[in-house]
Amino acid sequence: MFDLETKELCSGLFSDVMDRMGYRKQIITGMKRNHKRVNFIGRARTVELRAEKTEDENIRKGLSFLGTVGKGEILVVSGSGEFAYFGELMTRLSVRNQIEGVIIGGLTRDTNYTHRDDVVLPILAKGYSPVDIKGRGKVSAVDVEICVDGVRICPGDLLYTDNDAVCVVPKEMEEEVSLKIREKLAEEKRITELINSGISVADLLEQVTEF
């Protein structure tokens, strides 16, 4: 069980730890945020979009699924660069359901609402557009494996997000990642104490194997 406090974490910790474990494709960068500071953690619930000319964007499937996503969970959408998915009305539903956050691997819309200071839902996306999904795409599947920027995301995977990146921790490596992050936090605390003590760089390098 991953039980570290969010305030202790940063994406650099996840990236360094998973790199050393041989998982070097778990980080998504370049996301735009509706809040200046974004820091949250939760389980992935996924939506797969498909770009195609259609009169039915499968809104019933998308909204019905959104109604099942709640506290402790993050909505993750494979997204599109051709049209927007997720805007004001879905934001209102998500806030009501206490969803931890939303990650759109494509475009979203209605920033005049979603960027308001009183909107508590963190929303990350690749960009913004008013162009709607209607006639351009559809919800093809929910709670399935999806891919965002080459990073595989499965339902139930642990996601951590801050201002730098989205970190994806597959379920099968979660326990080991948690343990190694604890170890790295302890080591960084030791290094910080050494720096604050006034130690010279030469002496610091004698005591520290990594920086």
C-alpha cells in the first residue's frame, strides 16, 4: 500500500527511483495546468477516445463512466489533438464526485470556467480548443489500458502529479517504489542536514555517493 504523504513527494523522486529499477518510460511531461500549483495522487480510471467521423460520440458511455469515478481516483483520457474532451459540465460533475484530478492526453476546453480560482479540480491537458468531439470522435472504451505520450496507463495504476510531470507507477511495482522512495527521502534528508551544517563541497562528496 502506498501510504506516503503527498507533501513529502515530488516527481523527481519517482523518476529517479523508477529509472534505477529499469522503468525509464513512466513520466509524462509538457502538460498545461488549470492551477498554478498541482500536486495530487490517486488511482487511474481510464477513457479511450477514437477520432472518427460519427454522429454518436458515445456521450452516454462517457458520462456514465464519469459517474463511477470518485474520491482517490484520477480520470485519465487518451485524448486527441483534433478536438477537445472535458469542459465545464464534466468539471462540475467531477467536483461533485470528489475526483482527485483529471489528465487529458490531448485537448480540453472551457478554460474561462476551469481556470477560475474557485474551481478546486486540478485539470491537466496538452492544450486547449473550443472544437468539440461531436462529429469528430467518440468514447471507444473505458477502464482499459491506454497510452499517453508513449506511457502505458492501466486502470488502478498509481499516478502522482506535480508541477513538473505526471508519474505512472504500475500496480505490480508499487510496493517496491514506495520502499525505495522512503530510502531516497531519508538519504536526501541526510544530505540536506550536511549542507546546512556548513560542510565543504569536498567533504560532502566524501560522504555522499549520489547527488
